[in-house]
Amino acid sequence: MRILALLLGVKAACILLVSSLSGTGAVNNSGRWWGIVNVASSANLLTNSKNVQLVLDPSLALLSRRQRRLIRQNPGILHAIVAGLHAAMKECKWQFRNRRWNCPTTHSPTVFGKIVNRGCRETAFVFAITSAGVTHAVARSCSEGAIESCTCDYRRRGPGGPDWHWGGCSDNVDFGRVFGREFVDSSERGRDLRYLTNLHNNEAGRLTVSTEMRQECKCHGMSGSCTIRTCWMRLPSFRTVGDFLKDRFDGASRVVYANKGSNRASHRAEPRHLEPENPTHKPPSARDLVYFEKSPNFCSHNGKMGTHGTSGRTCNSSSPGLDGCELLCCGRGYKTRMEKVTERCHCTFHWCCHVSCLNCTSTQTLHQCL
Ligand SMILES: *[C@@H]1O[C@H](CO)[C@@H](O)[C@H](O)[C@H]1NC(C)=O
Ligand SMILES: *[C@@H]1O[C@H](CO)[C@@H](O)[C@H](O)[C@H]1NC(C)=O
Ligand SMILES: *[C@@H]1O[C@H](CO)[C@@H](O)[C@H](O)[C@H]1NC(C)=O
């Protein structure tokens, strides 16, 4: 049963939401909201502020009361959040496809598994990319008119010439960042190193989305003379965001909690509370990823650590890199097998308009880690 209840009236909804939450023992909220990605269809989740109808899906119990309120207040936004998470998971898998840790995910509510309760580089990447995913998807959905509470950003001004007319429909990255900070960061509790680290990486993800915005313009005027142009700011592709965050993963800073004798800890992440473990390193910037513990080696299955190991992974026997059989298989060796693959080939274009192809079968040699 996906749909738990259809309720009329916000008060009744709140009572039910609270009681369903108390049953789940919400101790670690870190990244719990990721579980909503397993929602079968966001049609189950649509809320309508005007009729105050709320269709509940069990996965919404993974959200905090504050997160559910934000969803109610911004009709249409849940769809964007789920889409952003899907994009983040896909990008994470792509960026790490050749590495021992290849961003495994599950259909359970924990999604990324036990790695999120650690504090290693991989944890940092997961927090940053999911946070970036939400900001990116929300900013785009605003400009597409899919969220009732936001629109295009028409105030955006970039550099330009005398006849440039700003005021085109910019992706609303400001709304995406503010919403992301409210929604994503509210999963994190505490004042400790883990809390500050997670918040830092969440913000690094959002910042990467907004600093990679690019200007686009369209020409107007007599026969394309471009005497006037309308310009707007467009989000980077999510691949660009993933590439940047992957670079930051490679250059991540190991940090420690800096207790400067202040016991007035702010509830927001403040850079002065994290400092590099090695005092000779420069402090991490807001866009750097930070971590506080060494990564496990990800070579073998370890239930306690939640690592799957690399046994069975496909490796490249001629690559000296991380995807090469030597490194990927952690020196255990590999087995080789032949596999038939069928591809479309000898395609011809027929006027007009279709393409017909033959099927060509070839054998490929596959290497798999022992
Ligand atoms: C909460 O997270 C900590 C790591 O911070 C982990 O050791 C513990 O098992 C988690 N507890 C639950 C209930 O998931
Ligand atoms: C395997 O690695 C070699 C050397 O790095 C590379 O040229 C080749 O494209 C790789 N093959 C695959 C299937 O990725
Ligand atoms: C190629 O294979 C596909 C599916 O495997 C099949 O539907 C198609 O008819 C085949 N085409 C030819 C030309 O044999």
C-alpha cells in the first residue's frame, strides 16, 4: 500500500505525520530525506495548498516536520526534489564508475548505505552532490513554472553592452539555494564535527551550482542585426556540477573541529569552526569538500562498514589507472570471459525520414575481479 491515507485538513494531517514519525525512531536524521527518492511516482505526493489535500506516501515519514511544512508551502516542489535526487545519484555513479567505490545505492530508505554515517571523502561527495541536485532542480523548475511559489529570476544582471537588455528568464538559483539551505540542511543535528562537515559539504554543492551559472543572450532587431539583445543566466549542466565536485573530491581537505574557546556555537556552519588537520595547509574555502576520516579501502565486503567490495566488477586489463584490473581488483586477480554483444550497424537513411540498421554480433572480452 503506497498511499497511507487521504486526509482533509492540515491539523489532521499533522497528527498523523507526527505519529508515523515517532514509530521510526528518528535518531540519525542525517540524509534521511534521501529516502523519498524511492517514491514510485510523485503523483502520490502532490499537495495542493488551496484545497488543503494531502496524499501521504510512507516515504514522506522520512522527512522532518519542517521539511514537510516546506513541501506544503511550495506546491510542486517535491517533484523537483525527487528529480534532483535522481540526477545526483546518476551523476555520482557516473563520476565514480571506474573506482573501487562506485557510489552504490539501494532501494532501502538509507539509499547510499552506511557511508553517509562516516566522515570520509565519499561521504562528502554524497552530501555535496545531493544538495547540488536539489538546488539545481528547484532553480530550473522555478523558471519552468512548475513550482507555485517561485518564478524566473528577472532581476538577474550580468555584464553586458549598452544595448543589452537584461530581464530574460533566468534560472532562479537564489531560490534554489535558499530552499536547499532550509530543506536539506534541516536534516542535520548537533554541533559536532560531523554536523559542521555535512553542512559545509551541502553548501559547497549549492555554491558550485550558482557559481557556474552562464550568461545566454538572444538577438533582436532588423534581420538579425542584434542591435538589442535579451540576456539571462542559465544553470550549468548537471554534468558540469558533477565534474567540479569530483575535482573537489580529489582535492578535499581533512579537517578537525576547532574549538576556539567559544561556547556560543552558532547553528549555522561557520568556517571558523572547521580547520585543516594539518596546520600548514590553508583553510578550506566554501567550495572545497571537507572530510575528517580516512576512507576504507573498499576492496572487500564488510558488513559493518557497509562496503560491497570489488569482487565481480568489470576491470580494464590494459589500463594502469584506477579502473585497471590490478588496482580495481586490489591485487586478487581477475577472470576473463567472452560475451556476445549485439549492436546496430550499417545504418542507412531512407528519405524521408527513417533509419534502418542491421544487427551485428561480435564477441567482447570481459575481465572481472575475483
Ligand atoms: C547514527 O550515526 C552514527 C555515526 O554518527 C552511527 O554510529 C550509529 O550507528 C547511527 N545510529 C543509527 C540509529 O542509525
Ligand atoms: C582501457 O584502458 C585503455 C588504456 O587506458 C584505454 O585506451 C581503453 O579505452 C580502455 N578500455 C575501455 C573499454 O574502457
Ligand atoms: C535487431 O534486433 C532487434 C532486437 O534484438 C530486433 O527487434 C530487430 O528486428 C533486429 N533487426 C534485424 C534487421 O534483424
